[in-house]
Amino acid sequence: MLSDSFEVRAQIYPWATKWKTPFLLLRQAAVFKMFLASRMLSALLGRKLAQQLGLWHPEYVIISFPGFWSVWPVFFKHLIGCRVHIILNGTDSCAFPELGYGDLRKPHLKRIIGYSLRGADGLMPVSKSLLYHESTYYASSTFPSQGVRAHFPKLSTPACVIPNGIDPDFWNIRPDFPRTPNRVITVLGPGQTFLKGVELMVAAASNAPHLEFYIAGIDELPSHSQSPHLAENPTLAHLPSLPTNVHFLGRCTPLELRQHYRSSQYYFQLSYFEGFGVALVEAMACGCIPVVSTACSLPETSGARPEHLLQQPDLETVNKLLTDLPTSTADLDRTLNVKVSAFAHENYTFAQRKEAIEKFIVRQECRNPSVTSPS
């Protein structure tokens, strides 16, 4: 995305393999020492000769998700003479011990993230809730406030909210494409059925036979609920069998997803916590009407109507929301699909994100226009 304006060199390491972390840190340190040596030689030889010799060191370093991998860039930045900016995406900005979710619930990782955030030149959260918000949809008894400024009250690093972007030439509406008025779709990854509110949706599906629910990203529900507190929430344990109006699509290609979005009337995002919701915006761009929880910035991101907001994660509230959804052609506002698509294209494109990142990292300019609801 930034390669049109900068020479971009990506450093990608398999950090997910935990036992490799010490070796990856040593490798990353060696890379930054090479950058330091390159800068020192460039100062001695002159920029032109240094370029002819292939000497290179970064002027800007952008890191997605702070963690172990952000320590060396922050440590070396003054020696190399580069600016470090960190993108905040979600799990790096919260702590929900009750849900077993959030990097900041782990003391050692919280210290590392805190060091990185304090030492960075700028933070780029994908939504303002990742800076600070009061959790009202699902409130952690340990941390009622979430976001990096809630967990690090003295954090003074400049921040600019820069939403994720989509390709409007790919994710778009087709007015001539047949849309099923009672079709609901949602997208998630393995291990996310509780966090994304899918267990809650499935538990309520049997009470909404007028709707057809399609779940992309997984082939089936887990054999047991992923809820960490079964006694307090409606979960899969309460279902005698899977409702017949729930269907699994498995892993889908972007082309397949676009087709599913275009043929669906509603997109459900009933997450307990959500940093942004890229799939939500993709679906909106294809004309799906958003039905979201009030977690984090989902209402603002989606611009959803009040009647399409889930205020509390309980079965009774979900049942009422589903009952009130219009599903007959006569009751539907056919212009809303077009308005929702236009809203996504006006606020969340690659071009807008690229421009905002460039302005912030180069000139520390930040412009966050207010978002107007499509409804």
C-alpha cells in the first residue's frame, strides 16, 4: 500500500512459534545492527556513494501489533535515526482475564508493550476505542476501562486513529445481484465462536426460524462451548441440536465471500470485543446491512441504526432483535443496502488509509473527520 511513495522492505518473522522467540530476537537485533552500520558508513562516505554501494537503513519503521518484535526498533531508533510508528489492532490494547483474551492481561507482555508504546514516535489505532473506552457491552470485573491509555494512564505518545481500508473496486454492491431478504452472514476464524458472538447467535437461531444464518470461516461449531463462564451465558451447551437454519460455509476465497455478501441482507458482528471489523466493512461495501453489538467502536464503525444494535449479550435481547428484523420484501428499505455500501466506500478505503498513514508518519498530521451514519 505504501510502496508507491516509499521503498518498502518487510521484515516478517514466525513469532507465533513461541520457542523460536529468543532466536528471532537475536536475528532481529542483528538486522538492526546492520542498519546502524549502514547509517554510520553512509555518514562517512556520503549519501550518493552509499547508495551506489547498496547501503540502506530505514527512515520509518511501521509495526503492526506491539510485542516482542517492537522492542529492538524502539531501542535502536535514535541510533539509526528512524521514526517508529505502531499500529494498534485490538488484542494488543485490552485485557479480559474472564474471556482469556487480550495481550495486556499477561504481565510480562504488558511490560514489553508498554515499553514499545512509550518509546514509539506515534501510535495508529484502527479505532478510537483502542485508545480508551468504557466497556459497557461486556465489562471486565478486573478492567472496566479498556484501551492503551486505560492500561497505561501516563502514556503520552502521539496517536492518530486511522481506520482499516478495503478495495472499493472489489468490495462493492451489484444492484442486479439477487439478494435474499432473510439471509444473515457472519465471518470468523477458528477458535473465535464465543468472542465473535457466534455462540450467542446460534443459540438464538432456533427462535428465529424466519432467518437463515450462514457462518463463513469454519466448517462446524466446536464440540463444546468456548465460553469461559458457562453458567452465566447462553451457550452451545444449552442446545439439544444444531438449528436447521444455521449453515457453515467453511473457508472462503475473497470471490466466494463477495458472492455471499452480495446475496445476504444482513451481516452480524455480535463481538464481545472488536478492534475494527474488516469483514464487517467488506460486507457493508457489498450492501449488507450491519447488525452489531455495542462493543468498542462497532456502532460508529458500522453506522448501524439503533434498532440494529445489540445492547447486551443475553439471549432474551438477541431474540427480540431477531424478531424485529424485517425480512419480507414489502417491509425492507431497499435503499438502505445502497446507503450502507456508499458509507463503507466513503470512509474506509485503501487510498484514505494510505494518505492518512503518510501524513502522520512524515508530518505528524492527523485528520479524523466525524463519521456520518448511512441511515
